[in-house]
Amino acid sequence: MKNKIKNSIIFISFVGITIHVINKVMETVSLFSNRLNNQDNQYYEWRFGKIRFIKKGNGSPILLIHDLIPGSSQYEFNAIINTLSKTNEVYAIDLLGYGLSDKPNLTYTNYLYVQLINDFIKKIIGRKTDIIATGHAFPIAIMTCHNNPEVVNRIVGINPESLFNSNMIPSRYSKLLKLILDSPIIGTFIFNLLTTRSNIEMDFKEKYVHNSLLISDDLIEAYLESSRLDKSASKYAISSFLAKYTNANIIHALKEINNSIYLICGKEELNIDTIVNNYEYYNSSIESFTIQNTKHFPHIEEPKEFIKILSDFIH
């Protein structure tokens, strides 16, 4: 019996050490590209951690908010930032838990991000701001506007999350998933497996872009690097996202806000016509435009067309 216990302890220790070493190797290899560091990086000392942002240009302010999917960061907007900055003062941030921003071990919620955006606009931008938000980040923009209308001007949603999905709350299963992913060694190992280079490439080919030839090595490496920074601590934000803690029922807010709302969508995005119709049902003043031959990231696939459509709205 003693030998069995001893052997079990040795085996468990060996497995734990092996997984820990694998985690370290995966994290180290993924950081070689260093795609997220650039000379424009600045940091806002928020109460829950440092928030990385860049600022370019002059004019009416625009805040770019990336999606909440694994590996997200302000790098998502690289193809449009310089062009936008020719006519506007452009800010692009890494949300708490993403990119080069701090990644504390906590539960990330829609309300947490609403507070972040509100504080950032008030203390860093200092003026009423247009917000452009992608996918799952669109409810953050809507709730920020509803709770703090004095800080938000117009809102642009890029392929916004469906109202049905946004309304889903954490379940027993999703809470268990979060608990597992948040665990120190096993959770990190599972997260690293979910965010391998091949899995990120597959997600882009199947979900995010219509033309797979536009998936560059730089793009994939940026998402991979963002996932692995700070010992893969972005798993805490992703576990909250997957567990639906970042969701919010925005129907009431949609009905009440009077701000101009514009949706720019990829023609090939799954169920996008139904999603847009549902938004317009609750707020008939919403305008929308579809970009042909694009999916979830039209600003990556067709940046010139995206800028042209956006300019017609914000100018």
C-alpha cells in the first residue's frame, strides 16, 4: 500500500512538472515575434491594472475596442488606424486581460469593461467620443453609452454579437469551465492547447475571414503572442468570456439611447441579416451597411472599403 501511494505521488508529480515545462516552452516560443510592442505604446494606470493604448492623429476622437475572442488586442485595427488618424484623433486600447494590458486573476464582466471605457474616456480622451467596437465588445459600447451618455457620441458596431447570445447568462457548465481554466497548471495547459497557432489559424479560416489568403503570419503571430503574454494570464479574461460573464442584456439600453448607431457587417458573417434585423427591431434609427466578400473582420479584409463607409457616417 505504501509503495502504491509513493508511486502515485511520484507519477502525479512527474505529470505536473511535465505539464509545467510544456506550458513554459509554449509561452516562450510564442513571444519571439514581439508583434505587439511598438513606439506608440502608452499606459493608463487604471484601478485594476495598467491599460495599454496608442494615440494617433488630431480631430474628433474615436476609440477602437477590439473583440473579446482569444488573442485579441488593438492589433486587430492595424490596417485602419493610420488612415483614420489623418482625419481623427484615434485611440486603440487593449482591454484589461488582453494584449499588453495587465491580466489580473478576477472575473471579467460587461460592467467591469463599461467602467474601464467610461474612466478611459473621461481621464485620457477628455471629450465626448465616437466608439467603434467589434463583435462581443459591442454590448460594452452600448452599455457605456446607456450608463454614461455624456462620454459617448456615435457608436459603430462591427459584426455585433447577436442579441440572443448577448442575453445568455453563466450556466453550471460554463462556471465549471471557468474554474478549470483558472486553475494554475492544468488550466494553463488546456488554454495553451486551445490557443495553439494551428487552432488560431483554423478559427480565422472558418470564422473570421472570407478569403484565407489574407491571413498573414504577422496577424496569427500577434494573436498567438497576445494569448501567451504574462504566463498565459489572458486565460482569466477568456475563461470569463467563455463562461458568459462578459454578456449583458442590452435590449433595454438599445430602446432608450438616442445616439447614432451604425453597423458595418461582413456579407459572409453567419446569420448577419437576422442579427441586424433584430437590432433594428429594437431601435429603428440604427443604420447598417454590408461589405461584400468579408466575414467577421471586414476592417482586416477590406480596410479601404471599411474606411470609406465609416467616413460617410462619422463625417
